Amino acid sequence: MIDFNVNDWPAPAYIRRAESGLLVPKYEAMLPGFVPAFIGLGSSIAPGSITYDTAGTHNFIVPIHNQLVVELWGAGGGGTGVWVYSNDGDNYVQYEGTDGGSTRWNGGAASSRPQANGGGRGRSTGTLGLGGTAVNGDTNTTGQSSQGPSSGAGGAGANGGAGGAYTGGLMNVPGAAGSPPGGGGASGLHFTGGWSTDGYGRGGGGGGYCLKTYLAGVYAVGASIPVVVGAPGNGGPAGSGRAGGPGAVGRARISWS
């Protein structure tokens, strides 16, 4: 029981909770789940930020603010796995990785809101892993496509992490992972003694980057906003050769002031 009628305005800054005698802020005396529109008016703002860098869905609770800045990075694509089965390097199999996942604010592109797309997977020789795009931000930057034609390196994430490095030479090594946020994985390298540019595939593309600023009033204080962080692309399997490197996870950072 609350010793206060919500229809009695203006309200005091604090309200006495009848059953305990404690003084509580007036907005805590409202019904559970009710966030009144007056919260934030005349209240002090404590600037801050939060970063989500684990793939999956997170819930951001809107704080008191004058503006929110939302930054999103898509995940990197995975590099190609390669198996070369002849000494001249001209007989080989390439195993594609998977695309990096998109990072989305409040439903993303499907709801006409910001979204940073993941980088494309490494494919076959001559086909680059494409950099991820971004939409519905004030700033939208496309990630770097994987490098070529004589390299299996991954593409860098836009405003983000480096792509997996290409080792080069007559080596048998798995592809290097991309760096977070959003770097694409490198291709694996597999040689049996001979040299051929077909001895490796292509790295994954880097994820895109998106920035959007919202002024106070767009999102109510206390609202829960879903934020989805893109999962990294998997490197292509090794077969009997060398696996492709995984892309890096995406990221979301929200700051307020």
C-alpha cells in the first residue's frame, strides 16, 4: 500500500511508503511496470555507456538522457578451408565458411532502424568475401572485402577489427581468425610440395558499421530495447587440408549524455 494518490499533482519529491514508513522517490511509488512520462524532467543525467560484445539478444534499458548514441558493428565472415591433393597444387577442394551475422538495434532494417550487416563468407578462388553493409544510421560504412587475387587474408571490419592475416609461402596452416569487432577470417593454406595460387581460397569479408543518434523523447526512460549482436562466421572445414579462420563477433555500444 502506498500512502499517495497518483492523481494528486504536483507530487512531492519523495513519498512515504505507508507500510514501512520509508521515504521513496515518487516514481518508485507508481504501479509496477509503470514508467511515468515526467521521469527525467529536472532530473540529473549521469553520462555513461554500455558495450555488448557477446553474440545474441540483449535488452538495453533506456536511462535518463538528452541523447543516445547507438553504434553497431556486424560480424566478420569465415574464411575458406582448403585441401590440395596433388603436388602441382592444381587439384584442390575448397570448403566455404559461413557469413557473419548482422547487429541490429530495436528490430534493425526490418523495422526501418539501424543495422550493421555481417561480412560475406570466403568462397572459391577469384570470389572475394564481400564486406558487410549498414543501413538506417546517420553514418553507414561498408566493411572491407577480403583481399586478392594473391592473398587469402580476411577483410577488416568497418571502423573495427583487422581481418585475419595471410601467412603466405609454402605452408600448411589454418586460416587466422579476424579481430573484433567484425574482422573477417583468413583462408586456410594447404600445399603438398608444389606452388600454385590455387593452394588457398579467399578470406571472409569484414562487417559493416552503423552510427545513429537519438534525441530525448524518441525512447521513453525505462523502456527495454532489444539489441542483437551478430555471431561470427565459421571458417570452412579442413577436409584433409587446412580449415579457414573464423570471423570476429559483432558489437553494439550505446552511450548517453
